[in-house]
Amino acid sequence: MGVVPQQALDAPSPQAVAALLKTLGQSGLLRSAAVNLAPLLRQALGPPGGRCLAEHDQSQFTAPAQRPTVTVHAAPVPCRQGNAMNPTLRFGSSGPLVQQLQQELNKLPSSLPPLAPDGSYGSKTLARVREFQSGRGLVADGIVGPLSWTALAAWLAAMVPLASTPTAPAPGGEHPMRRKIAQVAWDEWMHNGALVHAKQGAGIDPGAHRKLRRGHERLMKYFNVSAPKPGSPGSTYYGDDNVRSLQSEGVLAPCKHWCGIFALWAVKTAPVAVGTWVDGLGIASVVGFKSTPVKTPRPGDIAYRKNKNHHAVVFQVLDLGGQTWVTTIDGNSGQTSTITKNVGPRSEWDAYYTVSALA
């Protein structure tokens, strides 16, 4: 048996498959089959150079020009860096997959009008894709490749509890995901609240030789989920060092105030499918939240106090002597910037915001 050509293993194109079969002494009988075997070999060996097939020009999956009667319409195969099965879509694309993309985008919370599922990737679809990508911490370039397909599937999966969980058993007819948001915040205060004191130091980072904030691991989790850096999973656009490192005892800067970051983290951890934090605009600007406040607070809402630009998760609402009292779980609270539980009359807060899907 001859030596298998290296190009047959590095790039299993139709020509490479034919060369492989020729080496095995079978090309005379199975040359035409080689073209049809190409998709199977691609699935087994992976794409050229280890890249995602969705990132390739689909024209490479057609038969050579000298044999126009044999055309391979190879189905996309799993990407080694992810699980996306669909080819890349971008502005100008058209067809059933664009229609599928439009239908799935319409299922997500959005501040933009619903798309007409016409199978044409135009400016309105581009805007919705960019909004979705920004909300998932991806580069908002409008190109729907493996990372975007995977993130879209994950977000839709996270929305299943919202649509399928019955609301009848919940007290007052409220959506059960409200209680879950409140419970996530409560559990974090109970189990990890004492760990986080963002204005206090807790040792030195041996790599960066900088003083670390007390509870910096939990702080990074809040920021990574609520304000991720596009294209950099595990990082925040506010700057990882700003969140982890303490410049001066008793001073939060350069770390951003994180009360809203914490509140949004509780919502997204529940999990409820909403967008990411928009710097300087508050919870009302997050995709998936109602932009106008509600009159009656309920568990799972986000309370807002204007004079301090402060946010908190509503845990419990009680009627005491004809007056409504609200229990909240607050991030970035107290002298040391920690997590606290607070109880006060409803009037202490200026507004309450709710997730649209839970209204």
C-alpha cells in the first residue's frame, strides 16, 4: 500500500478524497463515490486548518469546475469550537435559514419592531442581529457564525421556563420566575454577602503585584454576566483590573458602582433572558425590561432610587397596617460596598422596573 498524501488528511476536499482512494488502489472504480464521500470525511476529520466550517466560503463544497455534472451540496458539519450546525449568514443573505433566523430573533426580547420572516437579510434583520449580539457579549458585527448560532440557541433554551412553567401555583398569580429572581439575590446575600467588601483589600495578586478587592471573584462574576466584554468571554467591558484591583482602601473607583450590575446578574442567573447592562442608562434601558416603571412592586422587580442612582432586587412586598413595605437585596451597599438586606416603605424608592415577559 502506498503512502497516503498529506493533503488528503489536511484538507479532505473532493480532490483529496480521490487521491486517497487512488493510493488505496480503488480510484478507478470509486472516483465518483469519492466526491460523495467528501462530506463524511469532513465530518470525521474536521474542516481545513481546524476552523469552523461556518466561517468558510460555501463554494468550496462544490465539485471541481471540470466536472460540472457532479455538484456536492454538503450539509454544514459541527464546528470543533462549538455546536453550531448552520452556515454563516450576513447582510444580503437569503433563503430558509434567514427566515429561521428571523423567526427565532422574534422570540427574544427586543426594543425593535418584530421582523417579517421573509428570508431576506436586510437592514432590519441586521439591526436585530446586532442587538442580539450585544446582549450576549458578542462582537456586534451582524455576521451570524458559529458563536452567534450557539448563543442564540442558548438564549432560546433559557426562555423555555418562561413559556412552559405554569403560573397558577404562584401566590397572587405572579410568574414563578419572579420568585426565582428574588431567591437568587437572597441566596447570594446569605451565602456570599459576607465575602464581598469591594472597598476593602484582601491580599496581593502575585502576578500583577496589585492589591485585590475583598470578594473580587464574586464581583467579577456579577460583571462578567451583566456587562460582558464583546468577544471576550469571562471579561467585562468595564475592565477586569478595575473590578479586581483596589487602588486605595475605602475607595471603590476605578470599579464602577455595581448595584445595577448585581440586580441584573440576579435576573440573568435565574435565568431570565434579558440583555446586558448599558453604561450610564440604568435598568430601564436593558433589553427585555419595560421602559416605564410599574406602580405596584412585586418580587423579582428592580427597585430604583434616583437621588443615589441606586438599584436593588425586590425580595418581598408586605402590607403592614395599610402601608406597603418592601424588602430588597442591595448590591454595592453600606460603607464597604457589600450586599445587604433592607426593609422600608414603598415610598423610599422612586420607581420599580419589571421584565416584560413577567409583567
